[in-house]
Amino acid sequence: MKHLPLLLILIILPFKQIGQDLYVKTFGQTGKPAIIFLHGGPGYNCANFEVTTAQKLSEQGYFVLVYDRRGEGRSTKANAQFTFDQTNEDLQHLYEQYKLKKATLIGHSFGGLVATHFAEKYPQQVENIIFVGAPVSLQNTFKTILAKSENIYLAKKDSTNLTYVKMIRQMDSTSLTYGSFCFGHAMQNGFYTPKEPTARAKEIYSLFKTDSILTQYASKMTMEAPQGFWKNEHYTTMDLTNNIANLIQKKIPVYGMYGKDDGLYSEAQVMALHKQLGENNLIYIDQCSHNVFIDQQEAFLSALKTWMGK
């Protein structure tokens, strides 16, 4: 029963649709500093952030907007092109729909790529970019996943999976199949969840068994989006290092939140980004994996408040 007020809020607040029927939901009052959450994937949705964190963030004095990208999650597949040009257009429509002059973009995982591309095209409309478990170099992420998986299989003397890792390394690393196999081993080895979740994280994750939105969408993925973004944008080869440098040069503050248990990234990868962003612009959190806003929700909310000056 302790979660009933949050669930009631989510039921009462109607979602709005724009353009090609994008699923959109807002929290808080318009006119407050705006935050737009960009979900991971491609092929995923905003449900886990929507149900667990968006309302709490709005209660800190923000106008929070979440949406499922076109052709992903609960948004229609009509005219979905799976290009960054189209994600930019849809974001621009959201700005117009809600009369936003500027917004902070939270890019979770693949959403970090979406945020970066939008900020490069519309720098004057971006207050901050906050990477949350977002990749900088996809190729380095794949190498990290395979290296960590191999160590696990060596410790278990798992010859079958060691053979699979060897086979994957012989594949074309730019291919979608290669990336899919890497992410498959990441899921198999628990890289997306903290090794020792906090009591609060366990409480939040328990919602995934009881909340109808999370039950239906939290683990739902579609293949049209990854196939489309791979075909059109070659996203498995993307490296945002230079893009981030350009954004910083344009005076757009860029921040990062990463979990020490996130198996997609090595410590060296996170430290390299930390060095690029600046001493106070990245937090690397214990007992935390890919979903920082769930695994360490208080740290997530606190960091946002600090960085946004509230």
C-alpha cells in the first residue's frame, strides 16, 4: 500500500500524444525548469523511469517529461525511420508542444546518443546533458562485456561459453549480430543489476512484479529499432568523445552518473569520461549498476539537484 499514492498519480495523469502518436507523459508544473528523459535501447521505453522516478524528480521543483521514441515502446510504428534526424524532429516537437525554451536532457544508455545529437543541432535549447549509464564508445563497451564475461566463464570453467566468446571475437565487430551477442552475454551475467542492491533498490524493484505498467513494458524490447538505427546510423560503431568535446566547447554543461556494478563499462572507460567532463561533473556510485535512478535513487536525485543549481 505504501506505493499507492504514486500509482494513483500515474493513473490520474493522462498521457498526451503528438505527431505520429508518440506516448508522452508529464509530471510537475509547466514553467518549472524542464527535464526530458531519453530512454535506452534502441527498442526500449521509458516505463522504468516513468513509474519509479519521474514523480519524485518533479517534486523537487521540475517539470519532467518522459516519452517513448517513435517506433519504440508504446509509440506507434507509423513512419518510424529510426534516424537521429527523426529523433531530433520529435524532440523539437516536444519543445514546441510544451513551450520549452530550454531543457535538461537525461540520456539513459542509448538515450545518451540521442541527447548528444539533439544538443549538437540545437545547442541553444539544451540547459544540461546528463549521461546515465550511457556509452561513449560502443566498440569499447562490447570489448568490456566480452572481457568481463570471459573472466566469469574462466572462473566457472565454463568451456561452452568460453567457446562462444571466442567465436564472437572472430565476428565483424561492427555488425548488429556481434552487438546483440555481446549484450546477450551481459544480460546472462547480470551486468545490468547491482551485485548487492540496497534495501531501497530492492523495494523499488519489487514494483516490477506488481505495477501493471512495469509488468507489461519494463523488459519489453522490439527489434525494429535496433535494426533500423544500425542500418541508418551504424550506431554500433559510434564514439561520442569528439562530440562531447564539441558540446563542452559550446558551453553546454555535460554530466555523468555511472554505477560501479555496471558491467557494460570498465573503470578505465568511466575514468576517461570523468577526466573529459571535469572533477565535479561525474559520480561513480557503489552498489549501483545500469539503472542509476533505481539502484541509487537518492544519489541520482541529489546529483541532479546539485548540477541544476536547485
